[in-house]
Amino acid sequence: MKVHFWGTRGSVPSCFSAQRYRDKLFKVLEQVQGQDLAGPDAIERFIEQLPFSLKGTYGTCTPCVEIEVDPQTYILCDAGSGLWSFGLKAHQNKKPVTYHVFLSHLHWDHVQGLPMFAVECKAEDTLVIHARHEETEAFLRAQMNAPGFPVTFDELPCSVIFDVRKPEEAFEAVKGFQVSTLKQRHAGDSYAYRFEKEGKAIVYATDAEHHEEELDPKDTPFVDFFKDADLLIFDTMATVCKEMSYWGHSTHCSAIMLSAWARVKKVVLFHQNPALDDEALDQLLEDARCFRKEYFEKNKSINKGECYPQSIIMAYDSLELDT
Ligand SMILES: [Zn+2]
Ligand SMILES: [Zn+2]
């Protein structure tokens, strides 16, 4: 299964300024001194060895993750500003397309990309909004009311279907993907989604408050929900604010503890704090890898000497992963 990350920041888009670009450029040029950069291959090798914070940027858009289905069907987790970037690709498709958007909850950063995305859809396209919050339709309609947006919900060119289910009611499978959910601790509640097909499992679990110092992996439904996942996309927004309060979010340490107990193969640190720059996120990834090593050394019995998660990835806009 292929997964594309279109938006990975939490709360608000994190702008990338001209000054930040210039600072990066300066640091790269400092490292160029004395290097042999004759020819494209040598340049490529030089770029490759740079830290991610210099050769790229973690990105700016709010949550939107695509799970590849087929050329005319898409599964999307959340509709943050990354949905608009996804639309630049998807709207090139001349055939009728069905978009299945699974909403974790209705906070602005998870729905703000929907109006601009939906107005670009074709008349033959279908947008299916899957959610657990009963106010979903009313809220998404209100989001497009004047004076907030120039096109009303009823004027959208495509068909829109709301598939809003009560917590006890299961979602139907989408093109062979079984979908299950779990309620998470967050203001107004949020829901984690688990997508399974042909023995592979991807879990999208953002905007969830887990206190690492109180976390008892033997006494939480999340270990079962994450069990043996090939990929876990997990909230790390609280990394810099937990001293004040978790504010409905989690840290990289909770991501690793839960992944270790659930034997998650790859964990993606997601919904990063928009205040963190690229260098800070490089450091956070390094901290997460150190924490995994320490946690594994102290808890070797958990998985009979095997280390989980097997890999830790910091999410960035345009990241693509194969499970
Ligand atoms: Zn959020
Ligand atoms: Zn939220």
C-alpha cells in the first residue's frame, strides 16, 4: 500500500519565509567549500549527505494523508490545507473520481482545505465524507457560508455524500479496505482510523492526548488498535508544550512506547507544532531515535529482544511511503 503525505503540520500552516530559505542557502554554501561538485552526479551525492533541514523542508500544510486505492478512487485522512495540494494532482484526472475523506474530527486544521478542493471537482466526481461527529454536515456547510467563502456548499459542482456513523456502527469497507475506528482523548473527541487490506495495516491516529509519564501500555485500548500495524501515523504536537499542558496532543515518547508494545513496524511522527523550524524537527527525530534505544534497553523483554518500532520517520509534505 502506498501512502502520500500532503499536509503534516498541526493547528495552522507553518509558513516558510524568504529569510528561512536564505539561512538554509547560506549554510549549504558554507559546506560547499572544498567539495568536488563537477557534474550532476557529484552534486546529487553532495545534496544527499546534507541533513534534511538543509536539503528540504518539513513543510507547511495542515493534515491530509492519501492512501492509494486505484486511479479513480482515493482514500484521504482529513481535509486540512494539504488537501488543496493533493487536488493539484487529482484534479488532472479526466475520468470520474470518488474521494473517500475520513475525518478524525472537525477542528479547523483538519477541514480547512475542503472548500478550495471541492470547488475544483468535476460534476461527475463524488465526495464521500466519512465521520463520527453528528454535526459534521452542518459544520462543513457553515464553513462555506458567506461572508466566509464565495461559493456555498449547495453550489459545489460534484456530488457530496455524508457517511456519518454512530460510535457503535461500523464503517463499510472501501474497495477492499476494512476500516475501524477508536475514540481518542481530545477537545470534542477525535477518532483514530485503522485501514486493513491483504494483511497490511495502516493506522492514522492524530490529535490524541496520551500522557507519557502515566501511559500504561498494558491498560489502554490503543495497543490492541495499533497491533502489528505496518505504519502508524501519530500525533507529536505536545513535544514542546507538555510542560504547560498536553492540550489534547502527544509526544514522540508516547509514539515510541505504544509502537513498542503494539509491535508497529514504522511510526511516522505527525501533526508537528507549527512553531518548530526544520532544524528543531531534525533534532526531534534524533531525540525520538535516542529514546527508542533507551526504551528498548530497559524493556527488552517486551518483544523477546526484538526492537519496535523498526523505523521512525518525521513526516513532511510530499513524503511517500510503501508498506
Ligand atoms: Zn489538529
Ligand atoms: Zn484537534
